[in-house]
Amino acid sequence: MSSTNASLKTDGAPSIEELRAAGVLPSREQLAQRPCVCVECIEEIPCNPCETSCPQGALTVGDPITNLPVIDRDKCTACGACIPACPGLAITIKSLSGDLAKIRFPWEYLPLPEAGEEVDMVDRMGMTVCRGKVVAVSNPPRNNRTAVVAAEFPAERVDEVISIRRKHE
Amino acid sequence: MSGEASSGGRRIASHPILGEPEAAREVTIYLDGAAIAAKEGEPIMSALVAAGVGVFRHTKRGSPRRMFCGIGRCTDCVMTVDGIPGVRTCVTPVREGMLVERQEGAGSWKGGEGHGRR
Amino acid sequence: MNSSTDVLILGAGVNGLSIAYELCKRGKKVVVAEKAEIGAGASGSCDDMILLQSKKPGILLEMALGSLELFRSLREELPCDIELDTKGGMILIEDEEQLSLMEGFVAGQKSCGLEVEIVGRSRVKALQPLVSESVIASTYSARDSQVNPLLLMKAFYLGASERGLRLLRGAAPVSIEPRAGGWATRLASGEEIESGAVVNAAGAWASQVCSLLGFELPIIPRKGQVMVTEQIPPIGATNVWSAKYIASKLKPVAARREAAGAAQTPEERYGLGFAFTSTHSGNYLVGSTRENAGFDKGTDPEALALIGRQVRRFFPVLANVNFIRSFAGFRPSTTDGMPVIGEVAGRPGFFVAAGHEGDGIALAPITGKLVADLVEGRTPGYDLEKLSPGRFLGAKGA
Amino acid sequence: MGVDSKPAVVVGAGPAGLCAAIELKRAGAPVVLMDENGKPGGQLFKQIHKFFGSREHSAGTRGFEIGRRLLADSLELGIDVRLDTEVVGIEPGLGVWAVERRSRSYTLEAGCVILATGASENGLAFPGWTLPGVMTAGCAQTLVNVHRVLPGRRVLIVGSGNVGVIVGYQLLQAGAEVAAIIEGAPALGGYGVHTAKVRRAGVPFYCGTTILRAEGEEGVERAVIAKVDRGFKPIAGTEETLEVDTICIAVGLTPALDLAYLAGCKPIFVPELGGNMPLHDGYMRSSVEGVYVVGDTAGVEEASTAMEEGRLAGIHAAYALGFLGEAAMRERTEATWGRLDSLRQGVFGQKRFAAKARILAEGKVRA
Amino acid sequence: MGSGDEKHICRCEEVSEDEIRAAIRSGARTVQEVKRWTRAGMGICQGRTCRRLVERMLCEELGLKPGEVEVSSFRQPVRPVSLKSFED
């Protein structure tokens, strides 16, 4: 077990420290500047749909395809095409605007949340960290049933929040 | 909750990836005499699971069993079907009016009825 | 590595282990050398019957009756259950010709002291409610029995082990040489074992062992394919066989047809016989073929289809039953249908106990006793002249 | 080399078998594809997640969609697909013994046989594992994704390899609750991206933890788990009880060796790929002339590697039967190996790559 | 009957871990011998589920490495075959 992956390999999800060490967490300054793609893919696996899905060529895996994806933030338009393309559901797009953070994340559960809905925002361990509001849900056919949900929540939770709490009976 | 429906099984109506279930004709099978709704083409196992049936049989030592592998490899899900003991319910499709019985041990021949069928 | 022992037995089949058990009980130091594992030959790939009815009156029937008595005491003394059952047996009769043949056969057996009778259709139906309408009568003997050969071997092995048996696996003999007062046997493992006596209980491989001493015996492997059903509720009160099989033994139609140049039917080619016995676990063993196929241990769909159709003919209810396994064993078969039990003339201390063909399980207890007697130099309780190796070796001996 | 009129028989219409049959048919070789199920695709139709890899490996496509595509290809090519056909034995001389619809037994003489029979799920024995409610992860996956019924409401998954984690995710998608995923080893087995999506749904992972027993009268009512020491022995005093009605066992797969064994193929023991499997070479040839082994049968990996292995065997079998020239065979083989190699890279792939390399080195004896 | 304390290795034949260990301790040395003495692996699944578990126990009891246990045999048919499949 490598020490950098201690949390990923024992708890199932990467810790903030691991993500930072892997260089995949954008800084608050970057987030305030523009929406930033966060690719939480920190193990070398043979996979590159993020690269081929990007119309701008902003995501690069290259050869060998086990390379970790590299983002060129200058090329990225935050179009979000990579979010449903990632088989690992590891990509989100986050931004900061004043005291509100916004996240767009992949979602493959029913029921789909609805715009305007108040929800629990969860961190990578599935713990509720704050309340938030769904602002948009898109699930066009090209997503192949991976919906993309956008939600807003308090800015101070921007590093922790990864998704929303799943509702089930 | 009765023993019949203790397993909490149910049909998955709508699915985020698989969408709506394909329309299938409904057929009725009988478990130890009680009518159970099943979908044409599905194995006996899934009709019983959907109906919340928790025990398919007891072994000769009296231990309860349901399904284990679900694909016809193990014996766990066997039941007496139309008088024939030891039928693997996970790979045997339902048929209208099918008589399914929980069997104890190897079951019995029910006087040999039903063996000429099919 | 060398070691010495009183008796070296070649083969850990049911007879080798029975002999080992008996000798250990009598205080002998015994080594069993087995080329593969316990029961790797016929004893692990056979059915479970102790069938008295099929034996022609004479020494084999006498030995079988003696063996059955021994089984009853073994059941009490052996260290694990052997699933001995006496639920009787029936030989199903399908036509008048078989009926008259079986009437004569049964009369002979009765005169030898076997309780056996011919029963009519209504009794057949009472004992075998699921049997086909085509069965017109049957023999019935309450004494036909069965035993689990796998557990029997285990029991002999455990019983002998408690008394000092050493079992060597993967230990085929590569040479057997006379030594002062006995024999020196080199095994494939490299080990050499000196022993006062060597018992060749190598079943279908017995002649190969003899060839290490420069002679051969007419013991050949007869392949028997058997299928095993899934566990099912009981089919009837007894185990069953078919008269057709006995008839073919008594009046070999195939041989007649072959002599007349007629083509063999698949049934004849495979030497198909019918045996249908249930085990304690509820599986049925359905047999079987009797083939000359060398040492090919495979089973084939054509033979299994013949066996399957045959059992369905007698028990149509089986159409919906699965068979889950098939196996083939090499029944060690001799030219005169009798086993070879005795010391080889001119080779003092070298004994053969092989060639039991289909009777290996049934005769194992008596074989153990007889061979132990021979090894100890005692006079056995049966006249073994007809079983002696010498009958195949001519005046010169080996 | 003359053209053999006997067909190539492919056993198993999963990803490996379908690809093998497609390659053969494309080359013009007669091919019969047999599968015991009523529907081809093997495990692909149970796999509803998007696949990894690159575009040429159909990355980003869901398993069942790959299944549909391969199926459409095979139908378009007119492959003789025999469904509900169980291959139950192999005779010397490549006689394939098949049983159709559990009611008709026949044998078919094959020019060559490609075994693509997959793998079977390993068991894990603990008191109570025979209780209703304990099942293999594959069983639960079949129920939710193929038959669309939920086997239970609250599930414990034993084993954190990709199978356990993916089935956990799919149970969540089907509407069940997953109480936990436990793993005996000190670290999780599955891909981090898989575990992460399950974890963010609130499912806890417990490493160094085993199941002690399942409890319940006529079915699972509880599972008792405990921490284990380095020797995998449970540590007294660490027991914990989980209220669950379903326990899924996901502790690895073993290659289906049965038909290869009957055909006389020499086995090799490779623990990284599931235990004993038939020895094979770079064309997926076993030690027995005319018998190929592909996919999980040749060492447990993934659907994407299985497809490429199927292609390798199909290409070589087409050549061996006289339907493909040597140059074309070599060229296609090389291209396939290129894709296969790229799949066996990275933290997870390297181990498999090394294990495969060991098999191929041993298997070269025939090549 | 509840879950009990017995740990079955062979689900089909309900053969317990204790029975299998006892067989090995009393002299069974191969998967085949364990099968013949205890019935583990003789059920309808033909040992597909318990074979690996028995192999592991042989390793533990006899101090063998995994892979040193001889591959135990498979027999035809590898799936249950209904007798009706043999048409006349």
C-alpha cells in the first residue's frame, strides 16, 4: 500500500491530502477565476475517454494510456463533456462565486433530483457537509444515461463537496 | 411480516441505466398452491424473489435454502416443478399454470404424476 | 531408501486394502504400494452391489455368500460406516424367452442355498411401482445387498492404519527381485522394500506387475461406463438388473452373431448390461458397458446414450432426471470369468489376488481372508484350485 | 494447407467467444458458436457500467451495449449461433458433445475448438453461508440487472475487488441499501474510481475485516463481522453485528477448467489470474492440438482483455483451418497484441501482464 | 433450524469443515480422496464451489503451497444432462 493512497485504498475514497498531493484539486484562486475541471483519477489505469471526449483538447492522457490525465486549464471551456464520458465518474467541474460554490457532477441514480430542490451535499466519504440547492439537471441521450447535476452550496465547503445525498425509500 | 414475504424482494420498476422494464405478458404460477404473478420468459427464481419468497426448499437435514449462484451451477434453488423434484428454478422459465412446490430433501415423486410432461 | 516389511501389497484398491486389513489384524507388518491414489482403478469407479443372484452356482456363489456374512461382521468392527444395506434385488424379465432362462438359472441357485424366486407382474408392481409395463416378471432375492465401495476402502484403510499399515502413493513397482527369504521390490519413488511376501492386487494392471517377474496372466481391462444421477426420491424397493444381461452371459448372442458374420449392434459392441442401484445419498448408479478399450478411461456420449435409453425403457419416470457424472472403471477380466487368487508356482511368496471383474467389491472381504490365510501358510476354507494362477500358466508354471 | 470442412466450434458466447467467432467468420471459416444461455453476451448483459480503456476498446460504452453490438455483428455475418446449448463434454478428436434445450444430445466434429467458457465465482465458507440471503455477487448482479428484481433490501458485500464494488454500486442503482463492503486484506482490491463512487454514496469500507457468520432463522437477519490479524485470523473482541438481509460473496473467480481438462489440456497454476488454468501460447493455443482457450477460461481478467484474446484465437484458428494467409494472420495478431498490451498496463494491469508473460513463456513449447 | 455453528464447505452435500479436516488428518491426501471419504464435491455442482476450499484445507493441513495440490479431475457431463436428451 503506498502511503499517498492510504485513504483511497482503505476507506474507498481519496482524502483531500491525497488529492492535493496528486495535484488534482484546483486552488481557491483558480476556482474563483473560472470553472475548473477536477479529475479525481489518481491511479494508473488504462483509460482515456476523458481525452477523446474533450472538444478543446484540454485533457491529455497520451501514450501509454495509463498516464494520469493532465488538464490544460487555458484550453478548457468547462463545457462539461468529460463529466459523463468518464467511466469512473471521477470528473466534476467546480467554481466559486462570492460565498457560493457551484459543482457539476455525474449522477446515475433514480430519482433524478430536480432544479430548485434543496439537498444534502456530501463529501467523498458520503457524509453530509452542508445543504445545497440543485440548479440544473441535464441528461441528453449523448450522456448515455449518466446525468449531470449542477448544485450550489456554501463556498467554504468547495474542496469537500463531491455529490449529493441519494434519496431512497 | 409473514415468512412468505420476509425476504423483501421486489421488482425494479424504473432503472437509471436500464430504463423501463420491457413489457412482458403476465402469467400465473402457483407456489404450494398460492398464486404468484410472474413475467413470461423470466426464470421461476426471479418470480419468487419478486414475490418476496424467502425459502425455496429445505435440505434433507432441514436447512433452508434459496438461490446462491443464480446461473444454474449450484443446486440451491431446486424445487419440485409440475411434480418433478430437483428442478433448478434459476434457469427454468415460468409457464402459465406452473405448479411450484417447496421440497424437503430430495422431494417425492407425487405418485409419478407429471413426469410424462414436456 | 530401503525398508523391510512382512508383506508388500501392490495396489490400494478394495482387495489390496482388504488383504492389508486382514493381515494387519493378524499382526503382520504391511506396506501397500499404490501407483496413484486409493481406489484410483476399478474400486473407485464401480457400482456398489453385492449381487448374489448373478453368480453361477459354484465357488463364486459360495464365496459371495461367505463374503456377505463377513460384511455383516465388518460393519460392526470397521472404524467407519460402510453403508451396508440388504434391500434385496430384482432381475427384470421382459419376455418369455428370458423367463424360461431365468427359471432354470434360479433353480440352480436355489439348490446352492440362495433364497431367490421368480415373482409375477403384481409383485413386481408392488416392489417397483414406477417400472415399465413391458416388464412381465422378475426374480427377487431378499439377500442381494450393497455397500459403498469408497467408504469400504476408507474403512479398510483406517482399520489397517490403526494397526500399523504404511501406504505409499505414487509408488508403482519398477522391479521385483527374489531375495533370501522373500522379495525386494523397487518402487517408482526410488524406495526399495524387502518383504517376505508380495501380493499382486493391482487389478487390471496385475499382468503388468507379473511381467516384472517375466510372466503374464490373461487379465485385461474391461471398461465399464457408469452414469450417476442427481439425488432423487427412491424409485423402488430394491436394486434392479435386467435378465437380458444374464441371458447374454449365459447365451452370448453377440458371440453367436459375430461367428455368423453379422454386424454388431451398438449394444453388443459396448457390451451393454443393465444395473440400477441407489446409494445412501439418493444418487442412482446406472450401468453399464463392458468394453475392450485398453486403458482409455474416457466416457463417451454414445455409450451414455445407450445406458440412458435403457434405463428409461425400464423406468420411464427417469426422463426428467438429470445425470450429473459419468465414470469408467477397468474391471480386471480373465478369460474364464473367474478371479485369480493364489500363490504363483515356482515363485514362493508371490501371490496374486486380482481378476475379479465385476465382483471385486462383493468378494473383497473373503479375498482378504483367503489371501491372508495363504500368506500365513494356512489352508483356506475354500478349494481355490479353480482360482489358482497356475490354471493360466500351464505345466511349467511361471 | 487444405481447407478444413469441419467447423470451428466456439464454446461460450461471451465477449471472448463472440470476438473469436466474428474473426473466424470474417475470414470465411465455418463457425458454430454455442452458449448455454438463452441469450448470448455472457456476463456483458449484466454489466451496466461504462467500460475503461480507449476508443478501440469501446471505452465509455456500457457492457450490455458492447454485448448488443457484438451480437449484431455476429448476426450480420450469419454466424451459426446455437443458444440454449450446453457443451457438456469433449471427445478425443475434437468431438463436441452438446445438449440443446436440455432435451437433445448430439456430438459435432470440430475442426478446432475455442473454449470461452468464462470463470466461476469462488465460495467463502462461514457458518450460516447456506442461509437464504447469502449469494454470490454475480447472483445478485444477475437478479438486479437481468431479471430486474431486488434480492433484498440491505446488503453486506464480502470482498472489495472490482466485482464486489461494482455489484455494490449496481445494487445502489437498483434501489437497495449497501450496509458495508468488507475486505480481509489490509487494502481494498478494486479500482479507486469504483470504490470512490460507492463511498460517496455513503457505503463504508472495512479493510482487514472478515465475516464470522450469518445469523437468522429461515434467512439472513444479521451478519457478524470482525477485524483480522495479519494471519487473517479474527481478533477476539472486535466483533460487530450488521443488520442485513442479504450477503454477497465476491472473493474472486476461478477459470472454468472443466472442458479444457476433459480435452486433455495441460494446466498451469497462476494465483494472480485465478488458480489453475489451461497453459497457452500467444495465439491462445492450449497444449492440445486444435484447442484454444480465451477470456477468463485462460486466466481471469476483464471483458476488454477477453475480447482481444478471443480475436487472437479466432485469427489463428482461421489461419490454421486454411482460411487466412500467414501474413494476414501475423499482421492481425500483432495489432491485437498491441491493444491487449495497452490494457495490461498500470498499477492493476502490470501484475496480470507479468502473470500472462509467465504463462506464455511456459506455453511456447508448442509454438 | 437457524444458522447453527456448523461451517459447511460443500453446500450440496452439507459436508462440514470439521469432517473434511478429520478426513485429511486420518489420511486422505488428495481432493479426490477427500471427496470419496466425505462426499464433498459429489453433489450436483460437482465440486465447483467447494473444490477450491478443499484444496486450501489440504494445503493448510499438509503444509503444501497453493498449486502443489494436484488438479482434481472433471468428468463428463460438465452440466447436468436430462435423460430425456437421449432420444430413441
